Amino acid sequence: MSNVVDSELSIIVLDDGTNPLYLEKIKGKYPGVEIRLSPFYTEKVNKIKKFLLEGEVIREMEIPTQFWLSNIAENKEDYFLLLEDDIWITEKLHTLEIASLMKLNNMCMLKLFHFDNPRLISGKLVEISPNVNLIRPKFFTNSVFLFKKLVLGNPLKIWSILKRFNVENRHVVNYYTIYNVAGAIFSTKYYSHLWKDFSGTVNENEQLIKALEFYNTEKTASYGVTTKDILSTSFSSSATNMFAEINFNPFIYNDLLNKAWYEGDFNPMSGYPKDILESDIEKILSKNQNNLASVSEWTKWVNRFKSQYQQIGFSIN
């Protein structure tokens, strides 16, 4: 976190299944980092261990949403930076200055990257500082009812019919202008609203609806984006993403990379500020010769992973 300029910075890791050996190493390297374990931590560690050692299929993984929410609810600050495990900071981030700017403009969310995808910042941009723009969103509809019916829904199978003529429902991506899963600075008030009365099943449509409700009711709230991306994310790895047509298992793959890191044979910062060097990953995979984590299948997996985002406007190098 050397790019974060903040004399009062505290880093909290909410962990949900990382091998305890790796957590101990992280604690040793970064003693100032606080690690909190989810209620499902031990169960998930054991499930992953049994799969790796005995091949026992992992049929279900509980999502610790309440664990996330309770920790955020305990946050005494008005704003917090939320990162996922595959996101890193590439530019200087002056968090205290940013928090002051957000408070001054009653900003509920500041996006720290958007991959040159204009649909993620749909609307008019207004400069409020050399590094931050306000977003004045523009949508297909602001009505929550119509959003559910016409954007998220498929009334009279209209989108199915139009798809035959190469006309797709591309509106939903624009609503991510007022929502991010992570990779942003959030106001605690806004984030708490997103997950209020959570159904128990992770479904981003539910959070998009909550975000639109907040947008309609909190008329003075604003949204922002940094003038340049100051975060990046990996497309060379993922915790669980699997594709039926590709013979590649992320659990095995991640285990190989984690072991190499633990033993000092792998530097995940090798390609910084860009993604991990492909040659480093290929070296580890070639050495281990695992059919479910081969170089060829990993390459297919990466291309498939990237294509999901490229199809909706992401610019990925």
C-alpha cells in the first residue's frame, strides 16, 4: 500500500478461506495489517484442502455477506476504500484529501478505475479537481419499476426477439455508473443501503436496484470517478471462476501459485504496475504438470475470462 498517502491508514483483511500458513506469512511481512476471519473460514479451508488432497468435489461455498456487512457497519469513518484480492493500486492515492473532497460534494462513491469503458461512467462528467470528475448519470430510465421490467427483465420476450436481429439489451451495464462491487471509495451510508435487507443470495441485480433506489431518494448525493485509473485488476487469476468448456480448475491453479509464493519462488508483483508476468505463471504451471492447470488450458481460460469484459466495453491490454 505504498501508493496510499495517509498517516492514519488502517488495513483490514476480511478472509474467507486462505490457508493459515499463508496468513501467518502475511502477518509476518505486514504486522500492521489486521486479519479477520469469516464464520465459514475453517469449513472452507477444510473443503479446499480435501479437494486438493483427496479430490472431494466442492459442491457449495457459503458467501459470508453478513460478515462483510457487520465489519463495514462497525466502521467509524464516513468513507472507506474497498478492494478485492485481485486489485492493486497503481498511482498515488491521497485518501484524506479524497475524503474531504467527497464530503464537500456529498459524494457517496468514487470510482477508482473504469477501464476506459464509457458505459461505466454513463452521463456528463464535471471536473471538480485535477484528479476527480463528478458524474451526472444518464440512464435509459430512472424508474425502479421500469428498470426491473425493461432492463433486468424480458417482457413479452422482447429482448429475446430483438437478439435475433443482433439487437441486445446493453442498458444494464450503464447502471454500474452508480454501483461498484469494489475498487471504489464508498460512503458507509451508501454501502449500507446497498445491502440493506439482503436476500441471502448474492445477485448483483439486487444491489443495482438498491443503488437506483438510493439515486432516486438521495437527491443531493453525487457520484465521482478519478480522471485516470489508479487501480488495476488481474485477468490472469480468479478465486473461483470456471468455464465448462475449459479443462481448468482455479483451486488447483491458485494452490500452485500460492505454494510457489510461500516458498519464495514466485513474486506476484513481477509485472507491476501491470498484471503478473505470463512467463512467471507459465514456468510454475510447466514445472507442476497438472492436467487441470496446464499452460494451454490456462491460456484458454484467460482469453475467455477477458472476453466477458471486452464484450461489454472494457479496454484490456
